[in-house]
Amino acid sequence: MIAKNNLGHLLGVCYGAVFATFVMAGLHSYWPDMSVWVLVLLSAAFFVAFYFAGLWVHVRNEQNKKLPINSKELRRRTKEFYDRLDSQGGPQSRQ
């Protein structure tokens, strides 16, 4: 199992590898006579940029889980929770 702090880095590496490859493939097909060194430098820059974008996506997802919800949604979730407990045959002490 991957720890939460490592999951963000893994997501960043995946984003960096996939999207940087797509951008570089598109750039190479648009401008095929570009120097190899320029392509390598741009590839590294795009990888770093998309790596940080992947980290940002992970952090935003974790923050969204912790954000408070409105009262209507809280009542709906609470009712859903207790209805599920009631359907499982839990104690009937709740009024």
C-alpha cells in the first residue's frame, strides 16, 4: 500500500511523464528539425512543471475532503448514515 504522502509524488511523476511526453510528441511533430538538446531541455522543463501540477491536484483533493460542508448536506449525510444503521438492525435507542 502506498502512503498518502507518497501518493502525491507518484501522481506527480505520472502526470509529468504522460503529459510531458504528449507535449513533446506534439512539439516534435510540429517542429521536427529542432535540436535534440533543446528537446531534452524542454522535456525536463515540462516534466517538472507537470510534476508540480500533479502534486497540486493531489493536495487539492485532500483539502476538499477536509472542507466543511453546508448544513443541508450534513443533514442528508447524517440521515443516510442512521438509515443505513437502522437497515443493519442496530440498536433502536436513537430518537
